[in-house]
Amino acid sequence: MEIKNAEPKPYEKSALPSIIFEVEISHVKYQEAIMGVNGWLETDDGKVIASINEHIYEKPKASEIGARGSKFDSKFKEEIYRTRIIAQLSKQALDYIEKRRMADKKGDVKLNLCLNVKYLQSRAVISESFLIDPKEIDLREIRISTSRRYESGKIVAYAYDPDFSTSYTNRWIISGYESPIFLEVREQLLKKDVKIHSPDWIYDYAPNLGMGEYFVVEIPKGEKAIKEAWDYVEKAEKCFKTWDIPGVCNNCREIGKVLDKKIKKEFGEHSFTYNERWGRAYLRFFNFLVSLGLHLEDMEGKNWEELIKDIPKGFPSPKKYADYPANEVKRFGKADAEHILTVTKLLIKYAEELLKED
């Protein structure tokens, strides 16, 4: 018995965020009859995030149980039990799924489906019998009284046939492998890995699970003309997946230094491209925000004049003497790091396009 297939889909008919799995379980026809399925859902690191049960509106299923030891043994073969099971997900479960997804290199959701299958198993074995007329073995006729009259009786005989019948140890007409137990109720734990690819999760699952819609920005990497910068991007992405916010900011700051040095060398320190086109993009949308992520400790009562002296006129200015409450400063987190990482990639792409012009 095994799970042959498990196809997940967002379940829209539930008031709670839910995923429905269309499951196929293989079993031996006539020997095993599945009575029900339940279990739990795990993330790829083994954390339980939901209990699961069969869909309450599943159509009633009927299965037959047979006995081995006859010419019908050839019909005991693999059959597929199809059912649908539902996992209801709490906000904590969804948050943890998202955390594991962000830690995955491709952004996929990886789950483990754990099903406890309850089923009946047949232990019955029959011995094929043959009728013999007593006269054929020089016995007198056997008369048997039936409900209406006397009828000629036959002798029931057994002959061993390895193709169709049981061994001599089971000389009962029907047995449970040398015992009177013909049926047993069993439970078996089956597991199946389930992967939901990143685009499917973003476009199909997240909106239906109440996680909102994702704003996806595709940034062509092209030929990666500035390899050193893209190497830092890989380091920053690894930091982001482990919620290392200072690590993200630090690597992105190094990217800025690499790009600034490259553009300055290519166009000249006093060029329009370096000072105005590049300078405004680098200062306004990148340098200042990244610096914030690396100087959070300075926001609680330290002089910030050096950090803000080069801010363009009209640009939103922070306090010259920062004395924000510590709990407010600590809000700098995932959203800020994600923004910095996205802007950094755009900045690299912009720098690469500028370098193509010369």
C-alpha cells in the first residue's frame, strides 16, 4: 500500500484557509478494503502545521473482500483508492510555510503529507472441494432427508492443486491461515512529499489563502556584466532567507560601492552621467536607505548630522538628533530588507545599461 499521487489545490469553499489534496492510494483488490483516511500535514523540516481528514462530501465507497485459494486468485491485483482530504491552515501555519518557502532556493513550498489509512484485510483462504458419487467408490447410495423429500447425497472430497487451492495444512473449507480469524482491522502510515512551485503559490494559493496578492518584479540578469556585484547579491539573498537583516544591508552596501566605483571610472568624476543620472539614483533610492539599516543603533539618541549632510534639498529629512523610542526603531525588518534587495538588483541593472552606452 502506498500513495501513488497527491495533487494539492487551494480550497475555495472553506471559510478558513485550506488546501485540498486529491489522493490516490494503491492497495490489493479483494484483499484490502480501505475504510477511512486521516492524518497530518508537515513542512519539509518536520513541523506539524495541520491535521487532515477526508472531505465530508465524498461519495460513499464500497469495497469487496474475498478469500484466496481458488482460480479467482488472479483477480487479487492492485487497485487505486481515490479520495480528497482537506488541511485547514491557521495564520501561524501560513506564516511558517512562508518562512520555509523564503528559505528555499527556488521559493517553492515543500510539504510532507502523512496519512493514517484504516482498512480491512482478508485472511480468508478457501479449499476447493469436489463431489463424488458414492457408487464410484463402491459405496451404497446415500439418502439425505431434505425439507421436502429424500435426495441422493454426494461425498465432498478434497484434492490438492497448487494453482488453485491451499496446502494440506488448511483442510478447512474456509480458514484464516490456520485459524478461525478471517478478517483483521489494520492501520498503516503512508507518507508523500508534495511540492508547490513558487509561481503557483504566488498566483494561485496566496490570494485564496488570505495572504494577499504578491507584487512580482522580474529583473533580467542578462550577462551579469558586473560579476562582483551579482556575487554580493547571492550573499544578500542567503542572508534574507535566514532573516539576517544587517547581513542583507551590509552586502547591498558593498554592491553600491562596487557600482559607484565602476561608473565613476567609466564616465569620470565630473561627468553628467556620473553626477546627475547615476548620482541621483544611487543617493536617493539606495545609499541612504541601506545606511539606515546599518546604523539603527544610532537612532536612539545619537548625533546624525554626518549621515544626513549630503541629503538633497527637499528630500525627507530625519531628525538631526535622533531620539526615537527603541521599540519603534526595531520595526525595521523584513519589509525594509526586501525593499533594499529589490532596489539593489534594479540598481545593478541600471548600472549595466549605463555601461553599455559608452
